[in-house]
Amino acid sequence: MENSTKSYLFIINNGPYGDERPYNALRLAMNLAKRPEASVRVFMTGDGVGCALGGQKTPNGYYNVERMMASLARRGEAAT
């Protein structure tokens, strides 16, 4: 079987907190980026750009989306 690269594009347009969509997208993207056969890109638009902003104050009970984004950026590609 041939080793082919699979490409994944995640589009995040929701703000980092108050909605689970950005968290779930980043969590899936981070796990896919660990696979050698995967190419992961994240595109943030609208309120989703807030996911990449530094110095976020994480509300109680939420994961720090800024740290998740930084971890993903080290493994994949990110565009705003």
C-alpha cells in the first residue's frame, strides 16, 4: 500500500470561549497533526482569529485555546 499524505483543513470562525466548536476543532487537528501521513492546516476567520491571540484570560472550566493553537502551529500550518 502506498504512503500518501492526507490533507485536512479546519476552518474556525467561532470565538475561543463560550462555544465548544473551536476547542473540538483544535483537539482533532492536534491529534491528526501527530500522524506522519497527515498535513493539517487551520484557517481562522471572524471571531475565530481570537483563538490565536496571545495573553488570553482563560475562563474557569475551559481549556486554554491559545496554548492549543501554539502547540498545533509547531506541528502544522495556521493562517489568519
